[in-house]
Amino acid sequence: MTATLAPPVRIGRAALGALGMLAVATGALESVVTPTLPLLQRELDMSPSEGALLSIVLLITGALVTPVAGKLGDRYGGKRILIRLMAVVCAGGLVSALAPNLPVLLLGQVLQGAMVGALPLSFILVRKHLPAGESKVAIGVVSGLFVGGGMAGTLSAGPVAEGLSRHWMFALPTIAVIGSTALVNTLMPHDPPGRSDDTGVDWPGLLLLSGTLVTLMLVLALAPDVASQPLVLGALILLLAAFAGGWIAVERHATSPMVDLRMLARPAVWKSCVLTFVICVGTSVAVYLVPQLFAVPSEEYGFGASATAIGFFLLPGAVAASLAGPISGIGARRYGSRAVVTAGIVLMVTALIALAAVHTEVWHLVIGKVMIALANGLCVTALVTGTATSVEQGDTGIATSLVLVTRVLGYAVGAQISGAILTAATPTGSDVPAESAFVTGFAIAAAVTALSLLVTRTMSKGVKE
């Protein structure tokens, strides 16, 4: 009992540096698929719908793991859960590196998705081992290093995949994750576990939500082939309805639900969820379609860009996304969250319409992607902040978890719809979809995103409703 109540050991620069190295390594491992997706589709003979599924499965796993990891970290100690979580990530990275086909690669990405829970656990450790003022700085440093790792992965994945092989683009950052995890285990002191509560983890809700998301992705992936396998698609739709209905029923009656659906009755929360979903649908369409358009052969209507070139073209968008958070915070404090969200939506709709109308030069796509990344960051940061400050302090985690789930749903649905559009527009015997598919995708995303302005009009100008 004495050991449990003793104050945690203060950490030094070496331990904080190990956490920073882990953030860089995980950020790099997370980002290698996006710039190399066209290459992976060619090498593994994937359809655009299958490529879309590959691009989002890590994010889905992360959304499911993160709230559980945070709760277990508070209960049993952040270091203990972080090391176990990173063991799963390392296993996933090795599976992805050795994957001979798409199913094995999907399994690897599912396991890698556990890395999304690493940042909250790192924050738990920092807050337990440093004074309040220093912990804020340390959290900012670790978050920044994760973003920096993502940029490094975006730039390096293409050259590694083309110079060595697609296997090494997963293997190299995985080796870095293994090494930095070992350093964290050695240098980071154990933090005392928190007081255990009686509610436990909502495992039934977690399993049913997992089934709902996976089945939804399968339905969207098979939608273009409905004519050839209608019975399979019909069965999946029924299964989706069963999973979703079961999840709603469990969450409504759970003592400590993973996602408290009763919170949706609050206007500030449901408006944030609707806006987050729609904005992330628009963002994910661009995230998926832009690299695909870069990779279309130059003798068709594209640019024939290599994976290395695609990573270089996507880098400005990653930089814009990293700057969006601070800009959104300043804007929300000065003008209110509604103004920031409205400006972001207008910026995104403008960029999507522009991409649908003009995409004949590389700079068209680069500028469009930068505008969309900036708009997404402005909107999502303002919505999460507004949601967190619109509810009581004890409800912050519940409310923001709803936004997290809708964010993942938006990204997943947008990517799968984009993949389905390209698959349906690809002639038999060809690997190149019709150019009209890209125009359709960008135009649909613009129209859907523009509809969200109807919701922003009803938002409070401030951060609390």
C-alpha cells in the first residue's frame, strides 16, 4: 500500500527522449501506406475498393483500442500497458513486412492499429512523472515528434519500397519501434497503478462495435460487385444491421459504456458528431483519390508518379495538417468555434470543387490537398475543443469518444466510397479507371461537405452551449 501511495519517480531527459523516439518511429510506421498505396495495389493485384480498405483498417483498430488502452493505463499503470501495446504493434509491423498477400497484410495493419493508443499512454506517463508545467511542454514535444515521424515516413516509404522492396518499408520503421520500445522499457520508471473501479471495460460494446465497423467496410467494398454476388452483399447488410442494433442496445444499458449514446441528446455533442462525420468523409475522399490520380499513367490522363514522387507531393499537405491545430486554437479563442468550422468547411468545399474541375497539373493536386488538410485540421480541432468544453468535466471523455468514433466512421466511409467509385469505373481488363470517376468523387465530396453548413448555422458562436 505504501508503494502504491508513494509519489512517482521524476523522469529525466533520457526517458523523455525514449518516448520521443517511440513517437517518431510509430509515426513513421503509421504513414507508410498512404504514399505507396498505388504501388501496393499493383504488386498485390488489389482493386481500388480493396486498396481503400487497406488504407483505413489501421485507423479503425486504433479507434477501438485507444479508449480501452487509456482506461487500462489509468488502472494498471501507463508503462505496463504501453509496453504490451507496443509488443502488439511490433508483431503487426513484422507481419506486414513479411506479408505475401492482401489478407496477411490486412492482419498486420489490424495489429499495427494498436499504435494509436500509444500517444494517450505516453501522456499518462508524462503527467505522472513531471510537474504540470513541464508535462504540458513534454506532451507538446511528443505530439510534435509523432507528426514529424509521420512526415518522415511519408517521404521515405516510396524510396525504400522502390529501392529495396515493399517489405522493407514496413520492416525498417518496425525495427525502430522495437528499439525505442526497449529503451522506454529500460529508462522509464514504472508508474503506480491508479485506483481500480468496479465498472470494468465494456468488452461486449467493443466487440459489437468492431463487428459493425468491419461489416460496414465489407459492404462498401463489395457494393461495386453487387450484380455478381447479391446474396453475399444481402447477408452482409443483415449482419451489419444485427451488429449495429446489438451495439446500440448494449451501450444503452451498459453500466460504463464504451460510447455513451445518451450523450447524443445534447445539441453541442450531436452537432459536433454530424459535422465531424461529414467533414471527414470529404477529407478521406481527397486522401484516397489524390495519390491514385498521381499514379495514373501519363499516357492516359494522370502523371505516372512513382511512390517516391507521390510521397514528396503529399508532404506539403502533411505540413499543413500539423499547422492546423495551433491555428484552429487561436482562431477559436478569438472568433469562436463556429467561425473556425465554417471557414474550414468553405475552404474544403472550394478545394474539392477546384479538384473536380481542374486536375491537369501536379500543382493543382498539391494545392488542393494542402487546402483540404488545413481545412480538416481547423474543423476537427475546433469541434473536439468545442465538444470538450460544452459538457461537464466528468463527461469530457465520453463526449470526445463519440467524436472519435464518428471521425473514424467518416474516414472509413469516405475512403470506401471512393474505392467503390473507382472500381465501378474501371473497364474489364484494365487497371485504369475512367477520369470521370475522379471528377464524380470530388464533386460528391464537395456536395456532402457543403450540406454541413446547414448544421453550422445552428451552432453557438462560442465554445459552450
